[in-house]
Amino acid sequence: MSSRSTVDPVTLEIVRNGLKAIAQRITRRMIRSANSFIVKEMEDCSASIFDADGQLLAEEAGPAYKNIDEVIAATELAGISKSVVRFTPIGNVKG
């Protein structure tokens, strides 16, 4: 069990940003050193930092949104899919 103490907001934000920067560096390093095409080219990986109690402290998920044309090209190149049709959206509804 860990004891909680009060930390001033400035110190808390500095530590939080430092941990997030570490997670970002870990993710970038995984991407640069990956042997997997999906990880290296699509940047599909993430890093998380947890404390001793398993509580999430920081995470970096990499680029969240992908260009669908790049995803299709990568999966075709990897031999796991085949493009058969292309749709063109005519509108977008959010809500």
C-alpha cells in the first residue's frame, strides 16, 4: 500500500509531463527498432508507465488516426488483404 501526500500542482504537472515524454520516447524507440512491418510503417504500438500498484501514470499511443490509403497499401503489401472496391464519402455526420 502506498501513502498519498499532497503535491503542489506545478510539481505534479512537471512530473506528469516528464512521464508522458518518457512514454513518447519509448514508443518512438519501439517504432525505430521494430522488425514488424505493421509496427515500423504504420506506427501501430504504444507504451504505458505504471506505478508499483499497477496504476497508470502515463501512456503514449502514437498517431491515433491513420490515412486509410496507407493502411490499405500496408495490408496489401503484407499480403493480408486485397483491395476490391473504393468508396468516396459524400458527407459526414457527427453527433
